[in-house]
Amino acid sequence: MKKVILMPVMALVVLLMITPVMAPATKTSVKGEFFGYATASGIQWTSEEGIVQTRDGAGAGMVTGDIPGFMTFSINAAFDPATGTGRAWGTYVASDNDGNPTFGGSWLMSVSYWGNIEGRSVGHGTGAYEGMLFTNQFWGYNAYFGLPLPPYPKGTPIYFYFEGTIISP
């Protein structure tokens, strides 16, 4: 009976000894601001329900804060001009002040009160940030949605403040 119990216990001890111990991931808090503008209006139309749809819009701007640099993004949206509310989503690519890529990923936001925005994004590191994950929440305004009806002009201002975490292995 002792052999039957002792053998599995010994096997477990051996397995624990050869299994590598993983170091915990490092989490770094980051904060910053984005000041940008629409660079392309994209394809826009109004549905039968009166919802303004935007696809393949684009924008760009400067990022300040813990990781300063430049960001470009794509934008898709569904906006109700009757209520001033909607949702927008897209992708982004960020780089540092020297033009080196930092993070790229996707974002999603809600629009309320004709341009107030609140959203979140997730991005994977590139270049010096390879293997890292960046998650954040952001809020601010987007005059792109604060104008009564499309087409939205190029150069429409967008501002948001963000707080997030970079997770590195």
C-alpha cells in the first residue's frame, strides 16, 4: 500500500522540480493625451433609420505623456444625429517621436452628447515593445461627431486623455 501512494507523490515531486518557474509579468502604468484630426472622411451614408454610417475614415495626431509620439488610426462609425449618440471602432498604429513603431491594435468607443467620447483599446507591441501588450481607457471629445451632418471635413479636431497598462513578459 505504501508503494502505491509513494510512487505518485514522487512523480509529482519530480515533475515540479523540472517544470520551469515563470516570472510574473511586469505591469507599467501609462498616461497621456492625444491631439489629432480627421485626415479622410471615408465612405458615408445615412440609413433609412436616419443613422449616419462611416466606413474607412482616417485620422492622425500627436501623443503626449509617458510614451510621446504620433498615431494614425482608421475609423468606422454609426451615429444617430437625432440623439447625438453612437459608436465608433477601428485600428491604430503608434510610433515614438523618432518614428519607430511602438504599438498597434484596435479601439472601440461610444459617443454621447454630440462628441463626448469614452472608449478602450488594446494593442500589441512592435519594435522595442515587441511581446508587450498595451490596454487603456480613454475619454475626451471628437468634433468629428459634434457636427450636425456629414460629410465631416478633414481637419476636424479630436482630443482624448488616456490611462492604461503595458504588460511585458
